[in-house]
Amino acid sequence: MPQDPQWPESHAEQTDVLPAVPARPGPAGHESDVEATQQIPAHDYGAADTQHLAAAHGSQGYGQRPGGADGPTEQFAPRTAPAGEAEPAKGKRRVPKPALIAAAVFGVLALAYVADLLVTSGDVPRGVVVAGVEVGGLSHSEAEDKLRSELEPRLTKPVEYTAGDVQSSFDPTSAGLRLNWQQTLDEAGDQPLNPITRITSFFSEREVGVVTESEPNQLENAMAALRNEIDREPVEGNVVFEDATPKAIEPKNGQELDVAGAQSVILDGWADGERLRLPVRSTPVTITSQAVQAALKDVAEPAVSAPVVVHGEGADGTLEPEEIAAALSFAPENGRLVPKIDQKKMVAGVEEELASTEKEGRDAQIVFEGGAPTVVPSEDGNQIKWDVTFKPLMDVLKKDDGRELAAHYEKKPAETTTEEANQLGIKEVIGEFTTGDFAADSGVNIRRVAEEVNGAIVKPGETFSLNGHTGPRTAADGYIEAGIIQDGAPGKAVGGGISQFATTLYNAAYFAGMTDAGHQEHSYYISRYPAGREATVFQNADGSSVIDLRFRNDSPTGVAIQTEWTPSSITVRLWGTKQYDVQSVTGERTNFVPPKTERGPKENCSPSSGAPGFTVTDTRILRDPATGAEVRRESRTVRYNPQNKIVCGGRP
């Protein structure tokens, strides 16, 4: 466009710093130079800017355009904002380059965010790791395939663990553990919308726990098995002896598996392939190492440093260090180890050496010589009182010298003295009975029990117990296996046949006028015994009494029991002073019950023809021997069960 002769071209170049001015007309179809300046952003100018402009336009003032040589000067003003637009703030500068760069970067990131959001929609979030396997950025199906391929081989391997001081492993399959793949991936979630989270996921990892399914019973059993392997009682500190050498046992705390915590750890981490650390609770000891050393140095070592001599009346006994060690032990009490002495073991260490200084007491006995009772005199005993003898032993064991004790004795008078035996009034037979027809094996046991009872004395007011007098009747006591009746059927046991002796003794006491203190008849009638006047006895295998025969001596004089055994009979006599004449009246048998027929056992079957059951009453009449007057009568009714017919080897 032609230049205005009044507006030099050099001035047009400065429009980038001038405010916009209204357009002025130019040739048709063309824009004026001033119109072009309207496209430049407007700025406010200070005094320095004004001076610069003035210099650029010569002496012309700011806001004027020179005219021609003779023309007037054209006035102009800075561009104002059109109506409705805000005026530019005064002093506002152009946008600096850093801001433009930041805006550009933000725009790029925004575009990248949108693109990333579209591309990764529906995938597992970036940075997700499941049991050590990276699955971030994969689709759910791809992630599941990868987890299965890498995790499944380890899911059947033993899971190693550490629990306190125990290191071991368990079988996850037996524990009923398995992974739920879908729920595990669901725990990972979807791609986040938060742009900051998405950006940081490029530089970080997020561990997602596996979701475990378990069979409750199998897991419970597995936890119980872990407790058996992990739980340990505390080992208290102690001092023990190896021969005569004391050894310290250092204390060791116990531990208990925290079942709830351990189960949580297992469910969370069993599939990681790493050793699990299961939580345990410590169970402390009460005896410290210091207490152990104190017991060792102050008691144990001095105790076995030398023998201890026990001085008896006329002989000495020596406790050697090995014997002391065998009898000395320690027990925890209030945080200390307290020494304990086993007196029986200490006695065993010197008993044989001091036996000659003791005298065994003996009660007066009744023996039968020439068919008459004779009193064997009693003897008082002289026995060491061991509890008094060993009372100062612990103090002696702590000494280096003067390791000796004096035995203390006490007199042991006989329970039945010679004088008492002579005053018992045992001078005549007051009751007697005989039975026979026993088997050879039963005869052995009857002879043995007769030997034990022969000579027994029952003082006035005392009660005699057959089971109590003999104690356990075992093979060690000379008894053998013989016939018995158990649960209404024949059988065999050690000590069988004793019931025949019990029946014989019961009848002798019956006719001697003794008071019945307890007995029991057989369950069915045995023909060699008087009906309603017989007894059985029974013991457990340990010798404890089940069925006993007991009678009481209510007479003012004593009673002695005499027994006589032959291969075919047993006789029992009671000697004393006769108080009664005794008569037995047996009633008629009534209420008969016929026997049944049954098959016997396959082994050791004994056939039997059987016998009917019935009821019978026996009456004992006691009379004064001097006058014959009846003192009293006692009746006892017995009901016998039928003895079934036993058939062996066939149908009943």
C-alpha cells in the first residue's frame, strides 16, 4: 500500500510498541498501516516509553501525527476497549516464557493422561504385585493366567515357617488352603482416575494380598498339629546328679503359638513362597540361672563331697556320695531351688549295716500243739526312728568335715503282749466246721489261705476281715489259677477256690456265736455247702476288696482261729470261752425257678446239667450254755438263681 508522505516507514516499524488507534480510511480494498496496528496487543506505557516515542518521532508530541509541510497536526488517542469489554489493567505485562512452557507441558500431560486412560481401561492397575508376581497393566484374564502359571507350582510345596526357636514346614494341601484367583484380582481393583495416582504408578509398586479359601476342619487340624510342634513347656532350672556328680540344668522359657495370629499370617502369606514368621507367646520360667548356680554351689556340690557316717548302737552305717546323690533332689519354690531328701533311699543306704542294732517286735501268738492252744510270748522291738535320725542331715551335707549322725532308737511294744494273750480266755473250741470235695487246684489255694489265717487272734470288740487279713491273693503270694464263679458263670482266676475256705470259716464263726459283720452267698446254690449258710469272697486284680467275709467278736473274751488242711478237706476251729450253744434251723426250699439251657463259650467250655433256683431261710438260735434258755434267734432268707444247663459245641 502507498505510504502516507506524512508517516515515514520507519515509524510504521514501531507499531509493535504503540497502542492501537482507530483505523483511518485508505484506498479501497486496502488496509491502512494504522489498521494493521490494531492486531498488536495494547500496552500501557510509562514516562520512559513516552520519551522513547517522542525521540522516535522527532519533536512531535506524543499523541500527535504530523501533517504535511503545511498541513495541520493530526491528533490521536490510545485505543479504548469496545463497550462491554473490561479495560486492561494498568501496569500489566506480557505473559513470560516460563509460564508459556508450563502451559505447554500441562497440555501435553493432559493429552497423555486422556490417551493412557483410554488405552488401559479395564486392566489391572500399573505397579500391582501379587505374591511376588508383577501383574500391573495386564488385563484380568492375562493377569490370572500369569498368576496361575507362576504360583500354582508353589501352592503344593511345603510352607516353611519360623515360630520362636522352631523352624519347620507344613503341607498347605493338608491344611485345606487354596487360592481364589478372581477375588484376588478383584482386590487389585481397576485403573485409577486420579491423574496423580496414575503418574506415580509409573515409578512405584503396590503389593496386593492373595485371597485364600480354606476348609475349616482341615485348617483347625493343621493349627493343632502346629501347636504340638511349636508349643513347649518352660524348662525350669534345676540341679541333677549323674552318679555322684551334680549337673546344672539351665532354665529355658517355654513358648505357645498365638493361634489366631498365626492363622492370619498363614492365610495372608502362605502363597508368597517366603518363610513365614508365626507369632508365639513366651511362657517364662520361675527359676533363674542365678538360682540354679546357688543351689549347685551351696548345696549340691558340698553334699556329695564326702561320705556321711550314721552311728548306731554297736555298729555304724555309711552313706556314700552316690547314695546321697540318689536321695537328694531339688524342687522349685518361690523362685528358689529347695533341696529335698528321699528318706527311704537314705535308709536303704545304711539299713543293712545297722540291721544288727535293731530288734523286730513280735506279738504274742496262739499256736496249737497237741490239740490245745499255747501262747508264744511276745517280744518288744527296738527300732531306729529314721525321721528323727535324718532330721539334721541337710545341715550335715553342707559341711566339709564332721559329716556324721547319731541313730535314734525307740522301743516298739507288742500289740498283743504275753500277759494279754494269757488273759484272753482262749481255752476251748467254741465253733468248728469242715468242708471237702474240692478240686486239686482249688486245694492249693485253700491250703495257702489256711496257713495265713491259722493263729489269728480276734480280741473282744474287734472285727475280723478275711480280705483284710490276707491282703492281695496273687501268684507272688503263692496262689494259683483255679475255678471261680463270675457273673453267674464258671470261670478261672488266680486265687480261685477261696470261697470254700470262706464258707468253712463263716460256719465256724456262725456256731461260735460271732456277730455277722457282712457276707454274701453265691449267686446260685452249690450242693456241697449248707443251703442259706455259705459265703463267697472276691478281690480285684490289684488286691482291693470287692466281696468280703467279716465277723465281730462281741464276747468278753478273745478268739483264736485254728485251721487244718488235708488234700480232701479243710477244717476251721474258733477257740475262746464258750458263750452260746448254737442251733441252725434250715427251712424248706420254696419258689423254685427251672434252669434254662444255653450254649457255652467256644473256648474253655465246661458243660453243666444245671440246677433250679429256689428260696430258703436259715434261722440261728443262740442259747445260754448253762441254762439252755434261748438268748435270741436270727433269720436270713437267701434266694438262689437257677444254674443254667450249659451245652458245649452245639445248638441249645
